[in-house]
Amino acid sequence: MLSLEPFATAVKNENAARNLAIFSQLLNTFQTYYHYKVITYHNREKLRLDLFNSFLRLLYDGGINEYEDPDYPIPEGYVQVMTIHQAKGLEFPVVVVVSLDVQLQSPKQIDKILGPFYRRQSFEPENRITIFDRMRLFYVAFSRAQKLLVLTAHKQPKEYFASIWQGLPQWPYVQKELLVKQRFKMHERKPAKRTYSFSGDLRVYETCPRQYQFFRKYNFIPSRSGGIFFGLLVHQTIEEIHRIVLDGGLDTLNESRIRELFERTYRFLSIRESRSIGASEKDIAFNQVMNYFRQNQEEMRRVIQTEVDVSLEEDDYILTGKVDLLMGNDGKLEILDFKTSERSNDPILLAAYEDQLCMYAHILEQRYGMRPERLLLYWTAESSKHNALMEIPYRPEKVSDAAKRFDEVVKKIQKCDFRVLRIPDRKVCNECDMRHYCIKQGLINIDMA
């Protein structure tokens, strides 16, 4: 859809792209809860009615907001429209309070019913509760302004505003030269430090900046996430095995018990991710888990921790990651990271993994006061342990270079530099929802996708 007009042009505007991303999330929710896993000739008419007459209509009637950046909720260059309650605690150089002629609902009846259960009636007479509520509400509204407060009404304001309204200069009979001389300065709002993940952010950006832009920054929902689901299924089942081992239950594990763990993880992920994988892929995932378990029972006795959180704080951001497995004995540490694919010989990919593991090793060395002996990658799609296990030497001198490279990537993300300077691997483009958009933009050709 994004490769066609008007959407191809719309996504070049960040606000429009954000709203289209929200729309993609809504479609994903619709497919999940209205049970349209597969769209066919037989259900397409019902789908149309459910989507437009039920789902979207309810959203429209209930009201749905546009995207709001949590780091910059008040972006420069825009007029903020908000309720009085939303404006609590905020200040603006200019505030316009509208609709002073509108009749507000009175909570008097609610207060009458709930009065016996709280102490309000003891200090506010029932016949004055409504006016007190209005005074509190509009005190908040009027006190948001720092320099200029503008009050408006489509017709005569309510009588309780009369003393204020009648004493104010009316437009257009105001001192316009005084307004012209006003100087308004925006408050500098420094957001909290952003957190970036080694694998979820840096690795995705290095694979393809455009994928990062649409799927991480804008949060478009990918239609094909089977590979992600497969990886999570294998990772999390192996993690469950390691947790049982840490609790002293290695001898209780067998194929039947692992199948139970696997199926429970599969059900959980199916609910959380709102999608799943086919039966053949599911069998492959289980075989990878069992293959790892059969060939590594002795090594599991050396497990120290699983899913170890690591972080590195810089001046304006924080890098976070997880070490899949920490093993060791006799005061020695080993770091192991799982890859749910076949062993790779891609030098660029392996260099990226080495940088990541070296950084993890550096952080853990600082934390535990001991240097990791070995950094290991385990490729779960390999049938033999000899091919699955890959050792990477820990070279502390690489840490500074890795930190510099990670910093450069983060700076590009922060500057919203999503130019694709190196075409990703053909397989990456083949499996990407954005390939049609990239073809339309002339970034890749049809043969690649």
C-alpha cells in the first residue's frame, strides 16, 4: 500500500507516517480480535461490514488520538489542542480558552448519591457544589497562561463569567501595538535519556536503516513476522530449560517435559504476538530445542545465569542488551549467545556479533571483576554441536572501537538519518514488507525482491 499514491508521498511527512503506522496497528488488532486470520472470497463481505460498520465506527465514535511523541509531547511549530485536565501542570506563553458559552454538566446528582461516603458535604453546601467545581476548573484553565490569555465564546458567555468578561478588552478593540511588542520564548524541554537496544535497535539499523525507520521508529506492523516468532519460540523455550537447570531440576528434564515447555511457550507467544507459524516450522523449532538439549546436558551444569541484563550509559543515551547465557566454574566466565539460524560466514555479520559480545564482556568484567574466558555463538539450526558452537576471542582492545561504532549508529538514529547507503542482503529485501516501496523509490530493482 505504501508504494502507491497518495501513501508513497504521505509517508515522507513524519506526522502522516506516524498516523499510517497507527492505522497498521489497528488493522492488526482487527485481524486478531475479529478472527480474520485468512481472508477469502467467502468471508470478504463480512470482513467489510465488520471493519467499517463495527470496528472503525466504534473507534470513530469513541474518539482516537493522533500520534504523540512521548519524548516531545509539545512539538515546536504546532498549536496544542487539549482539555483543561490535560493542561494541568503545564504553562504556555499564549493560552486560548474556548466555548465559555457552553453549558457544563453538573456532578450534583452524583455528589448527592456518593455524599455519605466522603466528607465533601461538610465544607461545600450542596447548592454551591456546581459553582465551586466550575471555579476550580477554570482557575486551572486561566492560570496556564504566562503572558497572554484569550477567552472566546460563540455567543454570550455564561453568567458566572460576566465579571471577568465584561472587564476585558474586546477584539478588535485591543492595543495591537502592545501585542506586536510581545516576545515569546519556547521552554527548552530536555527529554529523558533514550534507551537503545544492541539487537533491537543497533542491529536492525545496521541491517537496513529503512527497516528501522518504518518498523522501529514509526512502529508499522510487519505482515510477515514468522522469522521473529520462530526465533522467540526457540529462545524462550531454551531459556525455560536453563531456569529449571538453575533451580536444580536438570534430571527432571526429558523430551516429554520439554515438549510441555515448548507448547506452553508457543501458546503464550501466539497470544502476545497475535500470530504464529505453520506446523512444519513449529516442528523445526522443537527439533532445534531438543537437539541443543541432547548435546549440551553436561555444559548446562555450568550455567550461572540466564538472560542477564547489561547496560552502558552514555552522555545522552543508554545502551541495553541481554546475555542469553552466562556459564563458568573455578572463577571463570563464559558468555553464550544463541542464533536460531545456520552458521554464517558473512564477515560483516560476524564482525557485528563480535563487537556486541566484546561489549557485553567488557560490561560484565566491570560488574563481576573477572574477565570472561570465552565468547561463544551457538547456531541452533546446525545439527552437530561442532558446527553449532563458534568461539570468538575476547579482545579488550576492540571495546573502544565497538563503542565508537555503536555511538555513530545511535547518532544517526537520533538525527533521523535513514538513508540506505548499502543495499542489504537479497534475503533481507525478499522478506521485507517495504520492498515494493523501495522498488518504487528506485532503491532496489525487481530482480532483488
